[in-house]
Amino acid sequence: MSYAEAKQKYAALGIDTDAAIAKLRTVPVALHCWQGDDVRGFDTDPSKPLTGGIQTTGNYPGRASTPEQLMADIDEVLKLIPGKAKMNLHASYAIFENGEWADRDRLEPKHFRKWVEYCKARGLGCDFNPTFFSHPKCDPLTLSSTDPETRKFWIDHGKACIRISQYLAEELGEPCVMNIWTGDGYKDVPADRLGPRVRYKESIDEILTEPRDKDKVYVTVESKVFGIGVESYTVGSAEWCLKYASGRDDVVCLMDCGHYHPTEVVSDKISSILTYDDHLALHITRPVRWDSDHVVLFDDETREICREIVRCGIDKVFIALDYFDASINRISAWVNGFRNTQKSLLYALLQNNEALKKLQDEGNFTRLMTEQERMKTMPFGDVWDEYCRVCGAPDDGSWFLESERYEKEELSKRK
Ligand code: RNT
Ligand code: ZN
């Protein structure tokens, strides 16, 4: 009943709520496997600290420490979220069988066979990330290292990851976004900023000589402003990545909300890139004062990002989540962030964009402000509830009970 009323109210503004719901159900949002285990992965000593300038804080009990636990946790998340998810894996989540182990430059598709089985059984596509951190060969530079052997190791890792991405795309029948991010940089004022950036370019050029179907594997480069321990200089800066992607037709820019100066916002950058490019990739996260990777909320900036995604072309943007909070129940962290992203996308699909754009173009800014404010108290919650219902997902009032049950029966038993 309340949905029928909400539907009418939106229809009076020319907005089709059923169409918005149907559209959102087709838009993939990549679910990052690394929220479940504090970015530890399975291929190196999990007791070693995370490197590459990123850090998780908190020691909430229940962290997944085996592939089986991580997969079980993701299953729990999938039960509690509406919409179309796809997996997002890091190379460090390789699953070795029969006592075998391979270093990052030797990773093969078979090390992701179990993930392929997992995704197939759940109808999920999968994105992929080479892991250029938390490894003894981070010197701390990787692709921009001065040491040719170190550079070669990481180039070979990148190439191996292209082969794995191709395998994931082929097996799962959905394109794979392969994102290159490194924490390469310096703690203190460098004497040579150009050298590492030139080497970075040469290394990524070399990685991209690896054959792939370019309509199946989309390579992205993710920029950053600084990391912990690399505060003064980041090789893959915003300008570097923008220029790199614009210099090639087979590389897409990836923007992470936490990778800019504190008053910069990603929402304003989306249209600049899509003025020139067919595609753009995002890591949706929430920076609190810095690149803190907090759980995504249904907040102003997330809504504005989603409004821009919808206005510029929702099918042009590869949407992925990227946060890791170890201070709260990790399943709830995952579910809240995914649901809030979905909520923001649905909210964005329910704007009367055409009418608002017309007001802007006519220069009627008084009315534009008034109409934009009016949209904020439309009965959005009823449409969201309906969306969850048609997706077969629990509503906002009930998913947490199931998450609590899982915590009690499963997570609390983990060492
Ligand atoms: C780090 C980047 C990067 C990572 C993941 C784990 O600052 O945001 O995307 O968070 O690859
Ligand atoms: Zn990121």
C-alpha cells in the first residue's frame, strides 16, 4: 500500500519507480573480499603487518582466516543485500591446493579455480586486483623500483594477473575490471620525482603487452594522494593516472573517494572524465578526515556521487566498494556499505534529472534549489523497501537480526 502511494507521488513528477527498480537490479556493484579479513589474504604470513601505506584498525572478533570462512561470510552478506553483486578479489587471495604455493609472479588461473566455482554457483562475475603490497619484495617501491629484478618481479605479477582476469571473465561470462594500484612513494621529500614516474609508466606499459580480450578485461589505474609511511610523494598521483589513462585507449581511470585532498570530492570529478572517456571506475569508500576507508553511509557525498553516475550514464561506470573496518562486525560493515551504495543509486535513479537540468539551462536557479530540496523528502523509504522486497532481500529493520544470529552461531566461535 505505501509503495503504491509512493509510486504515485513520484509519477506525478514524471518519475517511474518501477523502471528505477528494474534498472538498478541490472547494475553490478563489486563486493570487495578484503573487508572480511582485514586485507590479509592467504598467500603470505597473515601475522605480518599490512604494507603499502594502508592500514586496518580495530580487533573486533570473528575475522575470517581461511578461504572457507571468507566464503561462508560472503554467503552471509549475499543473503542480506539487494541488487546485483559481483566479486572483487585481490591476487593475495589465491587458494593453493595440495600443499602447493606460488609467489606472486608465478600465480596462475588455477589458483583461482575455487573462486570461479564459488562465483559460478552464485551467478556472480568477478573483478580482480594484482597485489603490489604486503610482500617482501616491496622495497618499498614495486613497479617503480630502481632495481630491475624487483621491477621484473612485479611486472610478471601484473602479467600473471591479466591472464587470471581473462580467465575470470571467460569462465564467468562477465567482464573483469583489473585494477592496478600500488603504494609506491616516499615518506620524505624526494630528490627525484620524475624517475620513479617514468619507471612506473614503463612497467605498466610492459604489463599491458600481455594479450587479453579488451572487451572482457578492462584495466584500470587507481591514483592516490599519500599513504601511511609514504606521506610526501606518491608515484601514481591523480595527474599521473589521468595522463596515463588518457594516453591509451585500453586503460580506464579509477578514482577512490579517499585519494584526494580533504575538501576535494569525487562527485565533481566524474563528469570531467566522462567528457572524454567512455568508461570510468570508482572505489566507493568514506574518507573521514583522511583516507580512512570507513564503511560507506547513505550520506550527502555518496548520494551526490550516485547522482552523477546516473546523470552521466550509469552503464559507463564500474562501481566497486573499497573499505575495511576491523572495529565492528565485518559482515555488518560489508552489508551496511553495500546497502548504502544501493540505496544511494536508487535515490539517484529517482531524481527528476531532466526537469532539474532544464531549470539549470534556463537559468532558473531559484526554482532549481527549491525543486532539489523538495526531492529530499519524497517517500524514498517506501521505494527502497519495495526494492528490497522484489530482490528477495531483508528490509532495513530485519537484516541485522540475521547478522546477529550469524555472529553468535559462527563468528563468535572463531579464534
Ligand atoms: C589503497 C587503495 C586500494 C586498496 C585495495 C585493497 O589505498 O584504495 O584500492 O584499498 O586494493
Ligand atoms: Zn581503492
